Amino acid sequence: MKIIPAIDIIDGKCVRLTQGDYEQCKTYSDSPLEVAKAFEDVGITRLHLVDLDGAKAAGVVNIKVLESICQGTGLSVDFGGGIKTDEDIHRVFNAGADYACLGSIVQTDVEKTKSWMQYYGGEKIILGADVLDKKICTHGWKKITETTIYELIANYEDQIHHLMCTDISKDGMMEGPAIDLYRELLERYPHIHLIASGGVSSYEDLQELAELGVESVIVGKAIYEKKIGMESLNDFLC
């Protein structure tokens, strides 16, 4: 199982939110690049970089942070937040990202998402599914749609390679990941690379996800709050 640390960016700084609430924001570092280098130093090879300013704006905002990490480290970076137009996704890949992680647009504009998957290759696109009670949430988790996670996947079944699934009831709560949901997704869609996100709070959570068969897991607050030591990540590096 591959560990993918998350760096969330607001105003160029490394922060974490609780359940996506911008009012519950904690700053961990003024230098995302130094945080990324620290991950690389312990053997991490992949990074999940989120432009939280972009997620609220009309497009990507923190492109310079992405460029600095891609140029200053050897990490493979997936970037999300604010990718809404052809220009946005072009800038993201041009800045050095290996993957584009798409959020609300996966639900709100299926045809545009499919066109990007066809143009850049499905293996370069991560479909982000934020769910509550298996219903897709959009617009910074403020809107709960009637679309289920299974209906969303069905829209892309011929093209989907990567699915990042976040149970927003778990995100930032440090209460453990959505094991039952991930088990069901793995059973239904064994051909999809599932990236688990949200709720990981301990080394035991990582073990449980690995035993379940999850290929990749995003870890954020648990690392920053030192609930999971950097040295213990060695067990999952690949």
C-alpha cells in the first residue's frame, strides 16, 4: 500500500481543515516545499497537493506552489482544487503535476471530464468522490446531491483508472477511515485503483486498510499532529 501525504494550501501555506470547514483551519507550515522535502527525505515518493484557495475560486490559484514542489523535489504529485477549465488543467500539467485530481466537476460536467480523460489519458486523471451516506457532495461539501457513488462511477466506467473516495463524515476527525465503504468499493470495482482518503488517525488504521486491499491512502492531519510518526511510514513505502 502506498502512503500519499496531503499538503493543503491556503495563501501559500500548508494547512489542514476539519470536515472541509474553512473556519476550522490550522496552519502547520509557511513553506509547503520544505514539508514536501521532509516527506521525500523519509522515502515518500508521492504527494497529494490541494489548492484550497482554488477550490473556492474560479480556477487554480496556487500554481506557484505546485511548480516549486515539482521543481524542488522528485515527488510524483497529484494536484487538485480549482480545476474547472481547459486552461486550468493545462496549467496544472504544464507546472509538473503527474496527475490531475478532479472534484465537483466530475459530478457537474461529465462530458468535460470525459473529454479531459480522453485527451490526457484516463491514467492521468483521478476522479475525486466526496461522499456522505454514499451520496456525492460538491461545492466544498456544501451541496449534497442525489447521485450515489455507484452512479458516479457508472458514468465513467469505461475510462476510470483512479478513484479517490473521501467520506466527509470522517475527514479531519481522527476517528478512523470508512472501512465498510472501501470494502464495498473494492468488491464491486476490483479493476479501479482506489485511493482512500479521510479519517486515518493511527498506524492501526493503515494496517487495516492494507489488509483490506486498498492500494493507496492519503494521510494528512494524523502526520501533522504526530499521531503517526514519520518513521512508521517505512512499513508502507513502495
